[in-house]
Amino acid sequence: MRFQGIGLCLGLLFISANAEFMDDAVDMEDFDKSSEEISVNEGEHSSEIKYKTPEPTGEVYFTETFDSGKLVGWVLSKAKKDGMDEEISIYDGRWEIEALKDNWVPGDRGLVLKSRAKHHAISAVLAKPFVFADKPLIVQYEVNFQDGIDCGGAYIKLLADTDDLILENFYDKTSYTIMFGPDKCGEDYKLHFIFRHKHPKTGVFEEKRAKPPYVDLKKFFTDRKTHLYTLVMNPDDTFEVLVDQIVVNKGSLLEDVVPPVNPPREIDDPKDVKPEEWDERAKIPDASAVKPDDWDENEPAHIEDLSATKPDGWLDDEPRYIPNPNAPKPDDWNEDMDGEWEAPHIPNPACRIGCGEWKPPMIDNPKYRGIWRPPMIDNPDYQGIWSPRKIPNPDYFEDDHPFLLTSFRALGLELWSMTSDIYFDNFIICSEKEIADQWAADGWKFKIMVANANEPGVFKQLITTAAQRPWLWLVYLLTAGLPIAIITSFCWPRRVKKKYEETEYKKTDTCKPQTKGALEQDVKEEKAALESPADLEEEKKQSDGKIPEKEEEGEPEEKSEEEIEVTEGQEEGSKSTKSGSEDEMKEADEGTGSGDGPIKSIRKRRVRKD
């Protein structure tokens, strides 16, 4: 039992420890029948993985993978931002086509923003303009903040199809139809979805912002993984925003944007002014109220407790604080420059009860009533809270179909960032969600599987985190030690002292001749052993001085019957075991006298234990 308990404990400890060292298994799915099989084995570098550039499976308006290594069709802006100094107004931020820093796959590249604290602007024309009519709009691309992000954006702009659109002049005030993507500054994490809606009466474009997503966006900015951002706008005036193909925001273009698309029917009259005699006071002091004669405003709020007495042992002449006699003077103390050194003060140990001038404690004054003020009553002249009158809104309109936005024909990135190495990849604009999903399966999901396969196990992550925060070692020790201590306390083998009522076999010499007196003595001893079992430690020696071999002793089993030794002198059946017969004694005497007499044999039988 002891070895079984030890084995069980060691097995549990081995399983719990082995679970932390095991690498996470990654199940590879075949997302596209036409894609080549992906095989990521433990210990293999991602360079052995075969990557195939995604290809659209249907009609698209724009796609870009950057896997060719060239910026074909992309135009760098030569414009300048308005209202800024010459040195910082130009778009001189650098772009590069590179592979991911971590979890890179051979053959896969992306567009990387390389400069810090600079303005970047780059754009490309669509294969054909997107016209808002009866087809959905799906915009999708990947972003990876490879070095995190302090302050900067990774959003895109869909540039409006206007006559004055020149990509070399692309800057912050270029007309756009939709702005979509992540943005962060400080602790404000955003996922923009903004569309510019044209006022049908004034012709002025107004920005309409979707309400914030209902999930925490922080992890998408800080985990340094590639994330997939998708915008879906439907002809029924609904929208969805997805991150990693999970919906994080959805709603109506009519109801879930700020400010609303449709203005109010009525507005406040800007010419209406509140009259001077308008009384907005709901309560006023009671002018007829009079201060009572017994109202004393001079009574203090607190007075001394006259019933209190100074405690015994209070030391009036002892100071409450004394200089610390054990405080050493600093070695670098210069009395000429620092003045005379004084030891810091500590509470006076003699003031166990109290020291200094004793004063009675303060209590609430039962006579205190404060400054008298008249009670408040309802204002008979109350007219309510004034508000200007409403007039019909001269700019009112009703757009029941805000999906019909201005068409766009170019995609641009106009960004400023305090962090470099922001990675963009796999842009697609289409009208079918299935096409965008397949595009993601061939590109983004491939990267995610590779990243998951290369991700360190739980144990390695704990080690890396503790290296940055050493105090976590104590947390790990307590967390791991507590269950081990509990398991050990339950599984460690214990010595259980079991008390058995056992009767040892009496070792009787097989060849020893028996005398009458010896036989009587043996019978008495056997009787005593049956009534109160005891250990018979010593065996009788044979007459020739030789010690017979002892029978093997084993632990008595807990049974209702035990095997004990009885001599042949005890008759089987109903005969009493209290004494031997005369014949048996006589035979024993004869055998003893001759020395060559028959030797009594010994056998065992079972006797029920009372």
C-alpha cells in the first residue's frame, strides 16, 4: 500500500508538470481545396512552410497583397498639410515592402510604415469605381502593430470619385467617402467607421460617426499579432464591423451614428430671448416666518465635556515627543553649512497614559442651533424652466436611404504615427462576403495558424513574463506549491498501527519426548493462550540441545477463525482441552524413562476464536 500511494502521488505530479511543458498543438485546417497543404511540425522553422499568394475568386474592385515586392499602381503624395510649418508639413514618411518581423512566411510581404513622427500618404486607384446602389460594400485588410503603438493610426480612406482627385496631391483634406480602421492615442483605443453624407439642401458634406464598438479594443493594439478588419455596408442601410471575423459593432445608418443622418423637424428659435420677469425659482423663503426668541445663534457647535476627569498617570510636565537617543549623526553633516544637528523626534515612551497640558474632550453642544433661516415654500410666481420656442427647421430633410453615398475610386492611407513598423496587407474591396471570407482564408488565417504554431507554450510564456516582472516568481511558487502540498498530504503513505488480536503459533519440538508433568504444563499454557492470546516468545529447547527450525510466521488475517497449534493430547470433537488423559501421561512417562519411546507428533486444527 505504501508503494502504491507513492506511485499515485508521483504520477499526479508528473502529469501536472508535464502539462506545462507540452507545446500547444495546432490543428491545421484545409481552408481552400486549391491551396497547398500546410504542415507545421514541432521544431521546424516557418521557412519550410509553402505559401501561396491569395487570389480573388470573384468580381472585386480592388485587391493588393504586396507579395510581388513592388508598389505597382501606388502613388506617394507630394502634397503638404495646411496650417503647419514647412519642415513638418510635408508627407516625407517612408514606406517599405517587407515580411513580418515575427512569424514570417516566405513569399508573404506587406506594406510597412517605417518612419516615426512623420506624415505618410500613399494611395492607389481601384480597378473600377464603387457605386452605391443595390450591392453591399465589403472592405477588408490586415494590420499588425509589430512594435506596439503609442499614438498613431492604421485606418484607410476611400477617396471620393471627384473631378479634382489627383493622387499626388492626396492629403488630409482630400474628399473621401468612408474612413475605416484602428486608431489610438494615449489610452483611447478606437475603431473608426466614418462616412461623409451630403446634405441634399445645402450640398455640404457632414461626417457621421458610428457609435463605439461594444468590446474592449486594447488587445488588438497590444498583442503584436496580425488582425483582420472588415467593414460591411448593406443596401438595407445596416452595417457591421468585424475584427478577426467576429462582429464587434453593428447597427443602422439611420439610428446608430452621431450626429443622426436626418436633422430634427424643429429647432430652437435663435431670436427668442427669455423675458426679464421670468421666474424659474420653484421654492422661495417664507417671508412671513420669524426667528424664535429662544434661538441663540451664538451657541458653539461643540463644547468641553465637563464631566470628564484627567486620567491617573497623566504627566503634565513631560513632552509628547523627545529626540531619538539612538539616532546617529550623519558622517557628512557639516555644522558650518548645515547648522547644529538635532536628532529626529520620536514619541515619548513615558507617555503611556498621556503627556502635556490636559484638556477635557469636546462633545456636541445640545444647545447649538446654528444660523436661523426662514423655511422654504412653493413659489406662487413659478413659471418653470424657460426654453426658446420651437420653429420649423429650414434645413430639414428626410433621407430614408443613407446607403446611397458618393461613389469612390481610390484607396489611400494618410497617417501620422509615433511608432514605426505598422504592417498592412491583403486589401480587398468587393460586394460579396463569400469572396472576402475566402480571401481571408487564403491569407490571414494562414498567418494566424503559423503564428499559433510558433507561439511558445504556457511554461515559456510564464518564464518570459517573470523575467520582466521578478515579483511573479513568488506568485508562481505559491500557486504551484499549494496544490503540491495538498496532493502530498493526501497521497503520502501513512503508517497505520493496526492492532490485531493474534495468537502466535506455539513452536513445539517435533522430536521432544513429553513427560507427564511437561504435558500438563503444555496444556495449561495452551488453555491460557486460547482465553487471552499472548506472544510466546521463547521456544523450548530439545533435550539434545538442538534448536528445531521455526515455521514461517506471517501476519494474521482478520478472519473469524485463526489457526492455532494444539497438541495431540487435546482430543478433537467435544473433548475438553483442560487436561490430558491418564493414558497419555503414562505413555509420556514411559517414553521419557526409556529415552527410546515413541515421539508425540504435533498437528494443527482450527479453533473458533471467541
